[in-house]
Amino acid sequence: SDCLLRNAEIQSLAPFIRMNPSLHTLNIEGCLGASGVDLLSSALSSRTNSIENISLDGNCMGGEESRESFDALISALSNNTELTRASLMCNRIGKDGCTSLARLLKNPDSKLKSLILRHNLIDNECAAVLAESLFGNNMLNNIDLDRNERVTAKGLMAFLHLISKTPDATIRLTARWRSPDSTGDTSAV
């Protein structure tokens, strides 16, 4: 596609991403291919300073064909202990991606406060994986699952179970789903 960054372009960005101590926010949206995700993961994993805010929306990093690339990216983000916000909208992460994200959410050194996962082929099973990974996580206070049409009330129940087991936790869950009994959308916040 014309909008994808070429490997040479990402390789030229890699030293900047890896070595710039002033880089706290990184937005690369809609232009990474699988090889770009690999190069970005490598640059992030060798940073000496942490990224605080990352937005990698619309890069279609999920799916069977890029599972290893997404897994490497999440491992690199796990090493960025100052990361407080991650937006991964429109990446088709599905179950394998949620399993990778669960490792990040279980990391006791993580300072992640907000995770945006809109439009990601997340279903009830994925929601359960994410909710289970949040037991003991006192940092994350916002998870956005809006527009994951495969998440039904059953998937949201996994988060309600989490909240009932950890009454001290404060978490904002944003989700919208189509109820089988109605013609409109239903929301939960």
C-alpha cells in the first residue's frame, strides 16, 4: 500500500526512537506493516528511556500472520516501565493479541493507566483473558473496548467479576455492543 512506511524509512527512524531521551510520546498510525512492527519493536526494546504514551492505531498488527511481531511489540512495551497510555485501535489483535497484552497487564512494574482497544476483533473469550490479567493490577484505570462487536454482556461479566473481587480497584470500562433483544446499541461505562 502507498501509505505503508518502507523498511528504509523505519530504519532511519529507529535510531531516533531508540536514543532520543526527549521522546515521550510516539504516534505511528496506519502505516506500519509486519516488518515495520518488527523494526519498531527492536527500537523500543533497546531504549534506555521509557515511552510514556504510544499510539499505534490502524496498523493491522493482529492476525495469525503477524502474531510473533505483535508479541515482540508487547514484550518491548513491557520493558517501557513509564508507559502510562497505549492506544492500539483497529489492529485486529484478537485472542493471540489479548494473550500478549495479558502479559503486559500482569507485569508488576507496569505503570499503564489507559489501554484503548477499539475495533480489534475482541470477543468474549478475549475479554475474559484481559479481565483475568487485571487481577492484582492496581494501575490500569481505563480500558476501552468500544466497537468490539463480538463482546456481549457475557464478556463484560468477566470485568464485573473482576470488580466484585477487587472492590478497591477503580477501573473505567468503555464498551458498546448490540443487544440481541434490541435494535440499538447498548453501552457500559
